[in-house]
Amino acid sequence: MRTIIRGVAGVACLALCAVGAMGSITLQDSYGSTGGGEFIATPSGFVSLHSLDGLAPKFQTFCVEVNENINFGTSYNVVIGTDAIQGGVGGGSPDPLDGSTAWLYCEFIKGTLTGYNYTPGQGRIDSADALQTAIWLIENEITKSDARWTGLSSSIQTAADGFVTLAAGKSSSCTYVMNLWEWVDGKKVDRQSLLVCIPAPAAVVLGMLGLGLVGWAKRRLA
């Protein structure tokens, strides 16, 4: 028994230590004109639970922060968790994702967010601007005195306020933060934090671990 426990602990450590190394993504621009989402992410090493417009395995995503940049077409390493690593403007480092943001994104990516215009065209662009702005408001990345707010049309401001009100007090276990990073001159450089809807990373790893241990135990008993 002692040997089995030692072996299980060793496997568990290896599995859990690998949770952060979830894969990579490349990004392309899509609807929205705020400098944030909608972006389209092409993942490698993980799969989103939901995707819009028949683009799976590609999926749509939004920024968590305002002061972290990405380049379209660049492949970024991804660490998935519940926090934005750098914290952006309005949070600590790391900065936990607000439950309201998690709920808004989960509803959006399922195609069920009330008030979001999913039809291609200007209405979709306006909705993307409103949702990105709502996320930044919730995450304390901007205030209503910032140019990112005052530069919006009154209709987009109203829609953004509507998303904030709609999400108040709500949460979701679907949404996680993708923290992007890359090597630059031999140094790890953190980039933007984006949103993704996946099963709980630790739960996925533990589930795989459990299945592996069942098979291993059967071989030991055989």
C-alpha cells in the first residue's frame, strides 16, 4: 500500500504541475472596434466548450485587460486559470476574474446573451463594443471618465450598462482566463489575458489521472 500511495502521489504531482501548460493560440480580428474583442482564437492543445458561427475549433474571445497587447497571427503560449496574471489597470497581480465577467462571457459564447446581436453586420460590431466595454468596467480597467467610454456612442454606452446590470450578482463555472505569453530575447513576456469556456482545468487533469490510475491498478492486480 505504501508503494502504491507513493506512486499515486508522484503521478498526481506530474499531472497537476502540467495544468498550466495548456497549449497555445493564434488570434485574428473580428467584430468590434474598441481595440478589444470579438477576437477569433485558434487553439492548440485545448478545446473550447462552445464556438459561434460554425467556426469550431476556433472560438470567439474578449480581453480582460486594457493595457496588454497582442499581435494577430502570432502564436502565443497559454496558461489557463482563474486570474489575470498581470492584473492590468484595475487589479492586483494576479487579479481574480469577476464572476459577472465570467457569466457574461459564458452566455455570449453559448449564443444566449440577452441583448447581444449575433447577426453579422454593424449590429454585431456594436454589440461586441458594448460587451468588451462592460467587461472592462466590471474588471475596473476603465471608468466612465476614460476616453474608452466617452468616445462611445450613447447607444453603445446604454448597451454596455445593460450588460453590467444584467450580470450583477451572477457567476459561471464555465469561464476561465487565458494568460498569453511568449519568449522575447530569451525572456518570458506576458501578453494579454483573454476569456475561454472550458471544463475546470484541474478537474480535467484529475479525471484523466483517475482513469489512468484505474488502468494501472488493474494491471497491478492482474
